[in-house]
Amino acid sequence: MLKPVLLFGYGNLSRGDDALGPLVLEYIERHCDLDQIEILSDFQLQIEHALDLESRRLVLFVDASVAAVEVFDFKLLEPARDKSYTTHAMSPAAVLEVYQSIKKQAPPPCFLLSIKGDKFELGEGLSVDAEKNLAEACSFAERLLTNLDVDFWLKEIKHSGCQRQEDLHC
């Protein structure tokens, strides 16, 4: 049976801070009730992942980011056909655009938790800063996932000052 909430972490555990997304998933698996939450992990987003959004009430994408200004950014996503649309590694917004295109309906409410990282070399472990950022992001994600109401998640964005994907940071 399909669970109403999808937690999708992506990144490479072998590339330093790129492991942040999958590491949040590992934390959530150990600390949260997963009755309503499906966990999905991959190295990168691809066109096929659009189908994973089907029949969901909420979706949380989690990834490492060199662009994050704060410890982590939390944003509401909207479908967008961006430069990643035709590449092997898509952005979450492009995945939403594919979903909307093939299903002929709006995607479920989707959010992006981007965790600040700065070292992505192959064979490296997490940087000291990324370890600290991971702890804060895990706590934030746990708080979100204990309240599976879209209005609560939207308030978390507004509380941070971010309302749309185009905002620079939360």
C-alpha cells in the first residue's frame, strides 16, 4: 500500500558532504514513526522519479547544497522546466514538471530541504561543518515528519521568511 508522505533523499554516500540527503533518511528511519511515510533514496533525481509523486499527500526532497546560505534551506517547490530537464540528473522542480506533464494534474505539495555542504570529493567523509548542519537538518526534518499537515509545513517556510523556490534561503 502506498504511503501518503514521501521522503526522498538523494546524494552519494561516497562523495563527502553529498551524503547529507541519504544520511537524513537514515536518521528518520531510526527516530520517526514511518506508518505514513515512505522513504526513497537514490544518487540523483531522474525522470522516472516523477511517478513516485503519484497519490502522495506531501513530498519532502532532501539534498546537500553548495548554494545554501544558512545551515539548511527549506522551500516550497513548483514545477519548472529548467536546464536539468534534459540531463541525467534533474532538479526537484523539473521532476514536478514531468509529473504535471504526464499526469495532466498538479503535483502534490512538494518541499525541498537543502543542507549546506562544501566538500564533495570522492572518497571523503563529511566535513566538520556538514556534520553540524546534518544534526540541525535532522531535527528540523523530524519536526516536520511528526506533523504531516501541509499548513504546518507552509508555516515553517513563512516562519523562516521563505515562501517560494525562488527565495535565496530560509
